[in-house]
Amino acid sequence: MRAARFHHYGGAEVIEIEEVAKPQPARREVLVRVAASSLNAGDIAGRQGKGRPVHAGKLPHIPGYDIAGVIEACGPGVTSFIPGEQVYALTGLRAGGNAEYICLHQDKLGYAPASLDLVSAASVPLAGMTALQGLYGRASLRAGQRLLVIGAAGGVGSFAVQLGKIAGCHVTAVCRDHQVAEILALGADATIDRTREDYSKLGERWDVIYDAAGHLDFAEARRALGPAGIAVATRAYPTSMLAARLQPTGQRYSFVITQSRGHDLALLARLIDAGQLRPLIDRVFPLDQIQAAHRYYEQGGIRGKVVVAVAHPLL
Ligand SMILES: NC(=O)c1ccc[n+]([C@@H]2O[C@H](COP(=O)([O-])OP(=O)(O)OC[C@H]3O[C@@H](n4cnc5c(N)ncnc54)[C@H](OP(=O)(O)O)[C@@H]3O)[C@@H](O)[C@H]2O)c1
């Protein structure tokens, strides 16, 4: 099968399209023919050799944390899916989505939203579940609360804005000027242009501050958090953890690591098929142009998600 792989860390140029062995499903695994995968911040960090040493000693590596595709075969003990079904998933730490086939444990899969094509569906799993688990899980978002989403135009942020509205919150989105129209169209009640204003110095207070940018400074966020508010981070910063520990108040700080859960994918699919949630897709690149996709994503200023179409034409 064809796959995008890198044999050493570096810039986008290290990723090559290569012929690799097609995987065989083990017990409780399904073999998925991949239609598309989407880019996440972790793909860039992984290629650069940054972050968790998940690839250490495991090169060459196939990137891609999100997939959507069609089940081609089921391994022994698979009871939840049958060949031919359209599914989507967060692959987990070993990534592997930028390939024509991938084997995944059945518990990681969800049925792809029926109302989306598979290219669009591939933009949902990691970003959607990150926002879902941070806001509905950790922050226990409730109707009537004021939610601030930092990094609202990114992959995670664009889902966070919509999940905030679905929960009945007043949502303020921090983004750049050229992203405002899309973010208001997702339902945001107000926006803050991060190039001109500092949310923590506006004199406003939020019940929940959700950091979908990965830069939350809790000491700063406190100025904008209500007395019993919670700041939920997508990246752990020791200074923020320390600030929360050294000066305990009613204000809480929490960092969430996204889990790969079939039942969360099922909820996201229901919300999408009900017309309440939609992926915001900036651009789709074919697998052959994976280097260009990485470079485009790394420029920043993206509106939503960048998708890599693995199988063209669509399955
Ligand atoms: N904990 C976990 O398990 C987990 C899972 C998934 C993702 N994450 C993390 O979540 C974060 C978001 O991921 P993503 O895939 O949504 O990334 P993304 O698509 O690149 O989105 C990040 C967004 O944050 C904005 N941004 C960057 N710096 C900012 C700043 N200083 N202030 C305000 N906004 C800023 C970016 O805007 P511009 O591009 O316009 O600068 C972009 O819109 C990343 O840090 C990622 O590592 C964590």
C-alpha cells in the first residue's frame, strides 16, 4: 500500500510517499481502507521530533491521527462492525492515518456521520473529541455559562465554539480578524481579535476559559475567570500548574489528554447528523502533496482543519 512516511525528523521535506506492507488485522481489530486523514498540531510536532517521545526508536513513522474510511476486513473477535461500513477514528499515539490502510481496535471506531463525505468526516475525530472531552467532560459546561474559547479558528477551537453553543452558553471567541466571519457563522456571540486585544485585560469575566491554542498562562487567565471558574488547557504548562497549586482559590486549572473513545465519536456523529455541529474545513490536499499540506498548516492562520485525501476519487 502507499503511505506517507518519514525516516528521520525534520522539515516537511522528510515526508515521502512510499510503498509499505499492507497491515493485517489482529484480534478485535478491523482493517480500514482510508479515504482521508486530517492534520493536527501533533503531526507537525511528531515530524519535528518534538513533544512526547512516542516515535523514539520507532522510525520510520507514518503520521496521521485522524482517519475516515471503509472497513475492508475484520480480525477475529470483532463484534461491533462488518466490512463495508463507513467509520472514523482517532488512531492513537502511533498515528498511521496517512496510509491507504490501517488496522485499529474496534473500540476506537465510530460510524462516520451519515451526512458527511469521508473527507469531511476525517477532520472530526481528534479535534472534535478534544473539545468534547475538555468542555463537556472536564468543565461540565452548563447552559447560561459564559465560555471563552482561545484559538477559536483552529481545529479544536472551531468545534469548541459550536459545542459551547449547543450547551447553551454565551461564547466569546479569540481569533484573528480575517477569521471572524467564519467563527461568527459557527455561532459565536462575540469575538476578540487577538492581534489587537488581550482578553485578560478587558475587565470581562468568564465561567469557563477553554484554551484551544495550547498557550494558556493560568496566572493571566485568572484575571478573566469568575470566582468559581475553570480554565481547561489542551497543553500542560508547568508554570500554570504551579500557579494553580501555589495560590489555591475557587478558580480551577485543568489539563486534559484526549482519549480515543467510540462513544464520543458516536455523540459527535449524532450532533453532526442533527445539523447542530459541522467541521470547518480550510483546505484539502491529496496524499501526494503531503509536504505541501504540512507547510500550509505550519504557516498558521488556518480556518478550521486541513485534510489529506488518501483515496481519490472518493470511496
Ligand atoms: N491534550 C491533548 O490530548 C490534545 C489533543 C489535540 C490537540 N491538542 C493541542 O491543542 C492545541 C490546538 O490544536 P489544533 O489541532 O486545534 O491546532 P490548530 O488547528 O493549529 O489551532 C490552534 C489555533 O490557536 C491559534 N493560536 C496560536 N497561538 C495563539 C495565541 N498565542 N493566542 C491565541 N490563539 C493562538 C492559532 O491561530 P493562528 O494559526 O491564526 O496563529 C490557531 O487558530 C494544540 O496546542 C495541540 O497540541 C492537545
